[in-house]
Amino acid sequence: MSAPTGGLAAELRGVRVRYGRVDRLHGVDVRCPNGRVGFLVGRNGSGRSTVLATLAGLARPYQGRVTVAGRDVTALAAHRRAALGVVLVPARRAVFSTLTVAETLSLSGPPEHAAARFPELTALFARRCTELSGGQQQLVALARALLADPSLLLLDEPERGLAPTVVTRLRHLLTDRAKAGHAVLLTARTLPPWAPDDALVHVLERGRLVWLGEAGELRQG
Amino acid sequence: MADPGLAIDFALAGVAVGAAAALSGVGLVICYRLTGVLNLAQGGIAVFVAYLLRELVVVRGWPVGWGAVLCLLVVAPGLGVLLQLAVFGPLQRRRAAIGEVVVACVGVLVLLIGAVAAIWGTAPLADVPALVPARTVTLPGGHLLRVDAVAQLGTVLVIAVALWAVGRWTGFGVRARAVSADPTLAELAGVNAGRVAAAGWAFGSFTAGLVGVLLAPLVLLDPYGLPLLVMETLAVAVAARLRSLPIAVAVGLALGIGQSELTWLHPGGTLGPLLDAVQSNLFAVALLVAALVPWGFVEGFAEQGLLGGGGLPQLGRPRGGGGGAAWGAAVCALALLTPLALRAGGVRAVLTVPALALILLSVVLVTGGGGLVSLGQGSFAGLGALAAALLASGRVPVGAALVVTVLGLAAAGLLIGRPVVHRRGLVLALVTFALAVGLSRFVFEQPYATAGLTVLRPVFLRGDHAFYAAELAVLGVGALLVAGVRRGRLGRALVAMRDHEAGAWAAGVAVPRVKLLVFGLGAGLAGAGGVLLALSGEAFDASVFDPVQGLLWFAAVVVAGVDSAVGAVLAAFALVGLDAATVPGMSAVVVGALAAGAGWLPGGLAGWVRRVAAG
């Protein structure tokens, strides 16, 4: 293939993943191009979260390759991939129970920078993450991930529990990140209406990729 | 007796032990929070480092300072890092169950004790170097203050405060606390959880070594006494709920001082011996109390190990039908029947095998079948042996004695099990270990319980062949019982409970009742094994039912394959055979090595055999 890998933040090629004795992914190809928002669309159990886990290094494929910026990272541990700029926010339990908000943010950078993006966090800095509501916890997790300025941001159902105004801001932030040349990959049950027409959509069904194309094509077809 | 000055003197005398216990608690808490592993191997590390320091200072003539630097700042932390790399890292990477981690700890403990015994011998040594010379200063009021106790107290406080400051104000501290809360999430945030765990093990080994070096001059140094002493200080960490440093320090000091004050009380009368036992084993009492008090809300990483899930990953049914199981049973039966064809001396050597197999079978039932990590099966066997001795001394027929003992122990299992079985994971393991320590200290080792006991086989079992055949019959009944429990309705309830407790509740399984039933049956089986063990040796030997021995038996079952009855029988052969064929203690070293390697051998030897057979 002559397609330049430099244009891809990360890629899965023919990846098969097994949890216990059950195959979760049956040879899946996923591409995360720089400068675009990507979507993993599918029902529960279709393998969306497993794709994210494989990209982030939590799940190891027994077949296939994972590359980040053209480099083979199939055997690389999760924390090393985080250092390469692949940052995942899981759908649930995404904060540390014993850390304060400020300490959580400081894992990825100066907490004040996150406060500039999400001013409502400032009042919560001294609180423990478990004392927050579900939506606030999600906000802390997203703010920490954005603070790391990842080259590939992986979000598992990021809008769950967030206030509508925050959701709108998050969407703008994500499209802005894409415009700035970074890659973003989100999961969703169905393609959301706000998805830009050039977003790359992967439709998964029972651990297989059944459709790949742009959001605009999916809407027309 | 009412002299307050004397009370102060005793309190000051207790500070030395109290500071060491507090230090041990701090080390266990930090190691647990950074690695998720309760360091049951601490006693082994302590005794190893203490012996090494004595070797350097007394035998090689090094100055104490240099010896201490090498032992405590190089060897001990190095050992900790090695443990993370070779033993616990692999377990963590494949998210091993809590039972496997316990077994790996036991393996390390047994290996280190075995190494000490092999290198330096088992004779107790009195010429142990002290880090700080035991000088005394006279305080105003005439009280004597030991300089070494003050130095130890200061060290503990400095270490605790330093740890707190590091956790609060440094980047490493925040990262370490992130790992402690959720290691997976911490990895996603770019934290190297393996490196944090290595730091935790290095610190845990350092404190273990320091505790060993501090305690060694207070007792005679021998390979078995010191580790148990150190393991009893688990009480401190358990009281601190494996989380709070201030509580660990306070409880450690309080226990040390309290123990010292109790010597001063020293009442006479009938309660005297019991109170003396409490005084000399105050840490065992504290361990029992601390483990039995409900744990309440535990957050973060701790939750996964302490309350989450249960026993061990199961092997499941072998693929390709029951052919493999039939082969295994045939091998077992052949191995068990062969000694009947041997001459008397040959039978005598394997007389303990069926008895031991019954005890191991009880572990298979309780841990393999029910998913309950019980470290106390050995002490149920001890109770059985004791009951057999008491009944046999009263000339009760042996068959009746066996039946009475087994029923009595099953009842005792139900009774003891009641406050225990709703615990899960590591807490259950701790409670049962505490029970084992308590029974050993307050029953098996006390003259008031075991003095003047004689165990005689009845006339028709006097011959070794006859007795061995009788043992086989009891073992057969036990094996049928286990097979029966694991089949049918109860068996399905057990599997459901083991795999997903909440799901079992939801599916209408009466979880507490099933657990209690399994626990009681396990106690009865182990008790039967204990009766046979006592009869085979025609004596009650408390050292056989030592808590560490119980740990070794548990580890042997897991190494063999925790839900494999065949594995349990073969493991009994291996334990007895290895010691008989080489030197006593060899079986412990082999089991220890295999158990420490649990990370590389999922499912134990039985799992390995099945994987090989499956291709």
C-alpha cells in the first residue's frame, strides 16, 4: 500500500482479541487519521470498547498489529502508549477514588490549565473524586485526558451523565482538536447528528467491521 | 502492684517490641497499597536479613554499621525488586486471583525459611548483633530508659511522617496513590504501575529486614521462631485495615506496651495459665480480633483484593470428556493400593499419606469447590487429632471416636464458620489464618490442653497393613463425599456461588447456607485426616499442626491444581515421599519454589498437564 502512515495517528490491522475463551474481535481493521474525528458505532457487545482497549494497550491481540504513528506498538504496555500520546477515558470508573481533583489533574499537567478550559472545576479542586456526582467525575476524567494533550484521544461514550451545556462545549473541543491536526476516536450507539461530514465512521457488529466510510456517506446511504 | 512508677517502667520496656511491630505494620500497609499484595512473606524476609547481618558482623567481622547498610539498604530492597520482577509482576499482569497471590507469598516465605535453614542450620543462636547498643539512661524519677528503644521509636515516627509527606506532596506520591486507587486507570494515565509496585516491594522488604534485625536480639535467632513472631505482627496492619499509617503506629506501640504491662499483672489461680498464654501471645489475640471485626467500607484498589471475588481460577472440566479424569483416578488408585503389597517397613513410610490426602481433599472441597480461601484447614485437622487423642485416652472404640470427632468437627466448622463465611477474598484468608494461629497458640501448644495424652491404635489396627487399609477406606468415603457434593444440585449451586456470588443470590441460591455447609464438611474431612494422622504416629504432635504447616498444605494443593482431587492425593504422596527420600523440609522447598512460580503456571500442575494433553 502506498498510503502514507504519517497521516494516521494509530491503526489496528487484522486484530483478533480474546477474553478468556471468547473471541471479542475477529480480525478488525481500524484507522485513526490525524485531523479527523472518528467514530466506532455499534450495539452493546459489538466490540467498541474492546477496540479502544486494544488501542490503549489494555487488551493484547493474539493476532494482528497495532501501530501508533507508524510504529508497531503491539507489545507495548499501556503506560508507554500513554507516553506516546494515546489516552483513553473509560466509560465507567474513570477517576481515582482516593485522589483529590487537583491531584488527579496533576497526573497529566498543571491543574490550572484544565481550569482554563473547564472553569467549573476550580471550585472542586480540593474535593475527593468519589465525593463528586457521576457527571462531575466524567468531567474530571475528560479534563485530565485533554490536559495530557494526546495525539490520539480515545473516549468511551463520553457524554454519559454530562450536563447539556458541557456536552456542547465538549463537542466543540473535540472538533477543534481535530482541526488542529490531532486524532479523536469516540464510541456511540448510533452516529450522533453533530458528527462532521468528514468524520471516519467504523460500524462494528459482533466483533467484525461491517462498514467503513465518512459520516456524510452513511447519512446519504 | 498499684505502684504507678512500675507501670511506667513496664511501658518503657514494651516500647522496643512495640516500635518493631509498628514498623512491621507500616511496611505491610505501604506494600499492600502500592502492590495490592499483603506481604505474608514478611517473616521470611525478616529472618533472612537477620541471619545475613549476623553472618557479616559476627562471622566475617564487619562493623555493624556497614553490615546494616549492606543488608538493609542493598540486599533487602534488592530482594523486594526481585520479588516484583520474578514472582508478583507476572501474577499481576494476568490478573491472578487472590488465592494465587496468597500462595505465591507462602511460597516465598517457605523458600526463604528453607534457604536460611539450609545455609545457617537450625540451631538457635544467641550472639546476634544489635543495631543500637542496649544502653540505659536513668530518667528523673528513677525510671530506666533504654536508648535502643528510643532510637527505634524515633525511627518509626520519622519513617511514618516521611511516608505521609511523600504521598501528599511529591509527584511520585500522587502517582503511587493513583496506582493504589486503580492500577489500570493509573496505567492509562501514563503511570508505570510495575515500577510503583517494585518501589512498594523494595520498601516492604526494607521494613521486613529492619523488623527482623530489631527483633532478633530480643529473642533467640532460629529459622522458625522469628518468622512466626513477625507474622503475628500482621495484627497491626489488619487493625489499620491495610490503609492507615497512624493507626498502624498506634496499634503497634499499644500492643507492645500492653504485652509488657500484662507481665506485671500476672494473676494466680486457675485463670493464671490462660492469662499467661494471652500475655505471651497478645499479638495472636489481636490478629484474631482485628480480623474478625467487620471491615466496613474499603475503597479503591483495596476493594478488589479484599472484598472482590474469591478463590482461584478454576480448571473446569477437561476437554474431550472424562477420559483424562478416569486416567487420573486410575493412577491415584494404583498409587494408593501399591503399598498394601509392600513389606511392613514400606507401609510404615507411607502411613501418613491417606491422612494427609484427606486434609488436602478438604482444601479441594472448600477452596476448589466453594471458592473460599481457607488457610485454617490444618488447624481443623489438629482439633481432630486432639479429639482423637482425648477420646482414645478415654478408651472409646476407634470407629466411634472417628465418627464422633468428624461429626463434632463438622459442628465446630459450622459454629466457627458462622462469623467467617460471609467474608470474602483476602479478608476470609486472613480470618482463617488468624483462627489457625489462635488455635495453635492457645490449644495445641498449651500444656493444659495437650499434656499427658496418649494415642493408641486398637488391637485390630495395630498392624500397619490393617491400619493402612482402614485409612484407605476412610479416604474412599471422603472422596465419595467430595464427588457427591460437587455433582448435582449442590454442585451447581457451588459453581454459581464461586463464579459470581451476586448472581448466585439472584438465582435463588442460599449463599450463606451453602458456604456454611461446605465449610462444615471441609472441617469434618480435615478432622478425619487429623484423627488418622494422630493414630498413624500414635502421638499428638503440635508442630504438625503449626499455622505455617497449614499454609504449606494449602500451597501444595494449589500447586497441584486446586480443584483436582487426583492432584490432592498425588500431592500427599509427593509431600511425604520427598521428605522421606531426601531430608525433612525438602517438600517445603519444592512446594515453595513451585508456589512462588505460580505466576508462570496458571492452574497448577494439573492445569499444565491438561494443557499438554490438549496439545
